[in-house]
Amino acid sequence: MAINYPVAFVLFLALAFLFISFWPVFAGANWQPTSMNRVRSMLKMANANKDDYVYDLGFGDGRIIFMAIEEFHAKAGGVEIEPIKFIAAKIYAKWKGLEPDLKLGSAYGADFSRATIVTIFLSSFAHKLLKKKLAGLKKGTRIVTYYWKFPDWKPVKVDKKLELYLYEVGKL
């Protein structure tokens, strides 16, 4: 039986694209875009300003990062595990003339130690894996989560309607 190389190549590319697009789900990083209203509320809740460095764990399309830079005048960056979203965010940043610190990789291995604000919309499983690293950030660092709470941390602010939780290192 002869192999149809063009068909095999297209099939390989299709399977690779599916794998790249869906494997973050298994790492606790299923992407679901956060509304711009909720993004703005997250940054307001954390009192983001020009003196802050906002770091988004699993930035998706980069909306938190870009809003932090454009509306709150903060420095910002983040890490994204999915290459297509990462490339799209890099292109958007270039197009807008912005210079966020965007990294391709896993939130579990990312260095976000210089952050003064960390934003997270990852699963409860991911929270468990990141908890120790987040708790070790410098005192006063604000951590804003959407939907998923840290069960044994006490938030300093809660927005029940938007399901936002603000934690502060040193008051966990």
C-alpha cells in the first residue's frame, strides 16, 4: 500500500494543531476569555497603577496585560502555555506599539518574582500547584483570582457578583 504523502502531511498538521490547541486543558489552563468589564474590575480591585508590575499567569489573548499597560499605566507581562495564543498576543503588542514581557511556557515554571500584582484564572488544581510559589512572593504582592478561590487563604477583598478574590501576600 502506497502512502499518500500530501494527505499524510496535512493530517499530521491537523493533529498537531489540535494537540497544541487542547493540551493546555490538561495542564489546568483551559482558556475562556474574561470579559473586559471583569478585567478592569480585577485591576481596579488590586489598585493597579504606574508603579506596579502586573503578571498574568496564563494570559490567553493578553487582555489583562494590555489593559494594565494602556489604562492603568503599569508595566506588565505574563506567561502563556499555548503557542498560537502567545504568537497572536506578540503580534497584537507589536501592532499596538506595546512592550509587555510575554513568555511562552508553563505558569508552574515561570519567574514572576518581580510582580507586585499577579492575576490568575486557572483551575483549582493549578491553584494547588502554584500556592507555595505565590505565598513566597514579596510581602504586599496582590493576587487577584477570578472564579477559583484559594480555599484556606483569606481574601482581603471579594466581589461576589463578579466572583473576584483579592489576596495579599503577608495577609494570607
